[in-house]
Amino acid sequence: MPALIGSRVPRLEDEALLRGRGRFVDDVPVSGVLHAAFVRSPHPHALIRKVSIDVAAALPGVHAVLTLDDLQPVLAQRRMNRRS
């Protein structure tokens, strides 16, 4: 096997991507798959006292609205810390 470090390696996918014909995982249709969206507070270190899930749950296509309390059984700790 030739050394690749410092060598030019032709990328086979570039032409399709540059011409708008690239295929990504999100482009592959899979039936029955749901998508998730996460909403964070726009206020850093704010204490969220209440979340009204009724409005979100009533929107068309919404299958579930989960809060931190719903996720508690599978979390290692109560706070959801962001790691950078």
C-alpha cells in the first residue's frame, strides 16, 4: 500500500457535489422515519419554570413532545450540559 500522507488523493465524489447531483444520507427515502427537532432557550443559564407542550403537540405531524422530565430515566445526570 503506498503512503497517503502528503499525497494527492483524487476525490471521486467532487464532480457530483459541485454539479448539484450529490447524494447525501438525508436524500435517501426511508418510510416510517420520524425527524427530531430540539428547541433551546435563547437565554443562557435561564431557569425554565414551565413548558407548555399542548400547542406543540397539537401541530400536524407532531408525534411526541418531550421535556427534560421525560428524558430523566435515560440521562446520566439531570442537567443537559453542552460540550464544545
